[in-house]
Amino acid sequence: MKKYIPFVNVSDNGIHIERTSIECPYCHKIHIPEMYSAIRYKNGNECFILCECTDKDCGFAFTRVYNIRKEEFMDIIQAKLKSRGFNDEVEKLSPSFVQIYNEAYSAEQMKLSQITGVGYRKALEFLIKDYLISLHPDKEDCIKAKFLGNCIKENISDAKIKSVAQRAIWLGNDETHYVRKWEDKDVSHLKALIDLCLHWIEAEISTRKLLEDMPEGKNR
Ligand SMILES: [Zn+2]
């Protein structure tokens, strides 16, 4: 049996929709939902239907996209999560860092607190190792195989990057181990330390480029 659903955003009257079972995005049970109103999408072929789950333990409201021409509901579309952009130097230096960081950021937005920190810890490892490989391309295999802590101790000469990276690892390791050593620190502190590492690495790369661009010999 069809139900008449009025459009709320256009002057057309509304749409008749067959009352069919669909999956609730909250409880994931398949029920015929209550349908209240529709917003016609700008392409004219689809509309958003405001539904209410009829499961007695759920009852959440949600919208589902309905294809007007095909007369059917479309698959559940996930809202897009935010992603963080990094400057070109960092994108070039370590595309893996950018990808892993944003996967961790997605986990954070989904409140997946047990794996968010582990993701940021992994992102940090790729950032630092890719940075070190860019400084010492001849030692690539050795750097890849080494523990991150040893890379920082043995391969980073800049004192500031070294001390910040070391602390980022301490907190990062806390995210992967059973017992926390830094109980008063959390993912926000780890992210702040990653930002500091990024800051020093970006400054170091820019400085190195500028010095290559303006060698001392030219001033004679
Ligand atoms: Zn439900």
C-alpha cells in the first residue's frame, strides 16, 4: 500500500511511496518505517524521506534517499567525515603519513577511542621514518627495519625534533600497550606532539631548500 508523503521544500504536492521494509541505520533491524515528509533533491530524480524506526526498542528518526524514477530506496549513504589537509611538503614527503593520519582522524570522529591513538602512533612512525629516509636515502632499508625509538636516537641530529619526537613516541606507545605510563596524557597530547614534529620537520625542510637555493659560494 502506498503512502502519500508531502514535499516540504518545493511547491509540488508530494510523492506516493510504497510502504516497504528497509534497514534502520541505528538498530539495523529491517522494518517498515513511519514516513513523514520528503525533501526533493536538486537533481529532481531523488528525494530524502524522513523516517522513524518502528522497532519498540529503537524509535530513532533518520533520512533515506528515495529514487523517484525507479521507485525504490537507495542504499544507506554514510555522511562524509572530515579530513585534514597538510602542506605540499608533507604530502610529498610521506603520502602514507597523510593517509594513516586521516584514517585515525576518521576513527576519532567515530569515537573509536581504542584504535584512534594506535592509528596516530602508526602515522607518526611513517612521518618520522619517511623524513629520515629523505635525509639518508642510502639507509632506507636500515631505517625501515629499525625500531622507531632507535631511529630517533641514532638518525635525528636536530635536538628539537629529537626531543619532541621522543615524547610523541612515549605517548604513542602508551596507546598500543596494555598498561599506560602517562596516565594524565591522552590522544589530544599525542596529536599536539605530532603537530610539533610536523612543525620542526617543515621548518627543517624549508631551511634546507633555501640553503640549497642560495649557496654561500654565490656571494663571493
Ligand atoms: Zn531502529
